[in-house]
Amino acid sequence: MISRVLAIARAALLEALRARLAPLLALVLLLAVPALALLFGESADTRAWLTRSITSEGLRVVFPLAAILGGGFLLKPALKRGWSVLPARRSEYFLGAALAGGGVLVLAAGLFALGGVLANQWLDGDLTVTRSPDAISKQRVKDGALQTAAGQADATTWANPAYGEELVLPLPARAGETLKGTVEFQLVWTAEAPPRDRAPVAVWLQNGNVRTPLATTVQSRYRVQFEGAWPESGSLVVQPTDPVLIVGASPDRVRLELERASPWGSVARLFMLSCGAALLCLLLVLLVRSLATAPTAVLAGLLLFSTLTLLPSLAPTTKMARDRRAALERAGEKSTLVEQLEARATSLPELFPSGLFDEFLAARVVPAEAWSAAAWRLLAGLALLPAGAALFRLRQIAK
């Protein structure tokens, strides 16, 4: 059986590769990222950002949708193809077609990712290896004495300028001569007066009793970049400077740049993650297609894609709404069935973890956890393969 499945998959794959438009499509996929970046980029920075953005969006949007649409029409059970007289061989044809479709998808995504990494090296260069501090705390001086309070590593710690509070993050071991990084923060307006500063924070380097200001550059309303000499030991101090804005941050919002690395590893991780998620969508479509029509199978794939893409992204705002509702409702009141379903829906895992792609979009190295994320999605897809083959074997096809 295995040899027949592999023979069917090989024949279907060779048929797809020998198509007249196959070389042209391969060239288009390879040159898509650099061509679009050069066409729409007006400056070097814009072209560099477009290179990363096109690569990222292509891997997490275009190829999964292509897998869903193509998977719906990959199987063609009809009388002229002999399906009605080969019930014992239907599972083999199902597995062969699934392997061939997955192979075409991986090859196409590989060409696109190869073009993306080549364009990244040509137009942008290396990515940045970053590290976050291990802890965070806040401090203030009251009655001539320094008071400190430790913050939680996985939660936001707030500093109120009305009490002279500051955020303190210990620096890791020295990794170079220059200390450079970014601070992303949250703001709460007290509404006592209009905000006055464009960047409501100042970043200091504290070494013992000596405090040195770091050069800062405003990158957005909620992010500043700092740079200075890296000491042997010390702490990073984030000081609120606007008296009407309370500043909050967590260790993962502070990034220290350590070194530069090639984009090959990061794009390879995103490529494997995209292949795992796209194959999961493809095999779910084939599972539904084994007993239903092509449009029904495509709709099932789109439902999976939208559910694992949109619902997890609503989790922060939904949690805020639940917290506000809990604060206003009577204590001890039980949640309704709708609220329980809402909580479970927003806790679903993302099909494409946004944090991994955001790291690449910010020109940072993608964490190694992308490998495990890709493996879990691939295993979930492969678990659907034997079920689809068994259902397709039992399918009733009109003669």
C-alpha cells in the first residue's frame, strides 16, 4: 500500500511540475518579494520594511488561503476517473493526492521564502538579536529614604509621576561597548491637564549612586530608543516626565540589542511555521472533501483559518471587557453560558502566533519556539490524514 501511495503522489507531483506554466510561476514566486519591495519602496528604510512585511504576510496569509482553495478541488471523485469501481483503492488515491498537494505547497512556499531571505539580505541586512531584562521593580524617594517594590515579570508595573516613582530594570552581563535598545510602554492619562511631552519618559543608566542620561529617539507614541555606553554592571531606569501620564512597562517590553544575525534562520522558522499551519488547513479541507462537495470543504477551511486568526486576537480587548464587567457586577455573581463560551473562544491558540511574526517585522531574530509551534501544527494536520482516507473509502459515488 505504501509503495502505491508513493507512486501516486510521485506521478501527481511530476504532473504538476511538468505543467507549461510551472517554470513561470516558480520564477514569479522567487522574485515576488524583491520586485514588490523595489516597486513600492521609495527609500531604503521603506524597502527594508516592505521586504519583511511582504515575506511575513505571504507566509501567514497567502499560502494558507491558497492551500484552502486548492485543497477543495484537489480531489475529483467522478465516474470518468474510475472512483465508483475502485472503492478498495480510494484511500490510496486520497493519501497520494494529499501528499502531492502538500509537496506542491511546500515547494511554492520554499521559493517564496528563498526570495524573501535573499531580498532581506540585499535590501535590509542582518537582523538584531535582543534580550529582555529578567525582572522589573519601581522605586521612589520618600522622606529622604529610597523605597522599592518588586514587580511581576509577566505583568505590567506602573510608575506614577505624582509620587516620583520610577521603573528599574537590572541590566544583564555586558555584551558590548554600546548599550542600545528600545522601551515600549503603556500610558494612563490622569485627565488633570493635557499631556505636554511627545515622549513622556526619560531613560537613565544607574550605577550605584551615579546616574547617567541615555540618548533617546522617539520611534512612536509608545516607544523610544535609547543608546549609551554599556557599563560592567548597573540598572536601566525609566522615569516618567509628564506629570499627568502614568507609565507602565514589563520586562518583555524592554529590548536590549546584543548582536546582529543572518536572516536565514528566522525566515526558515517562519517558513516551517507557515508550512505546518497551511498543511493543517489543507488536510482539514481534504477531510471534509472526503464526504462533501468542494465549496463545503473550502468553507470549512476558511472557518478554521478565520477562527484561529480572529478570535485569539480579540483576547486582550475581551479580557478588558470581562474585567470591567466583573468590577461593576455584584460580587459572587456567576458567569453565564455565553460568557463562558466567550472566554473559551478567545483562549484558542493562534494559527500563526502574531508575536513570532512581529519579531521579524521589527527586524529582530525570530525565537526558536517557532520550531515547536510548527511541529504541533504539522502533527495536528497529519492526525487528520488517516481519518480522511477512511471516510473517502466509504463515500458513496453515483454511477
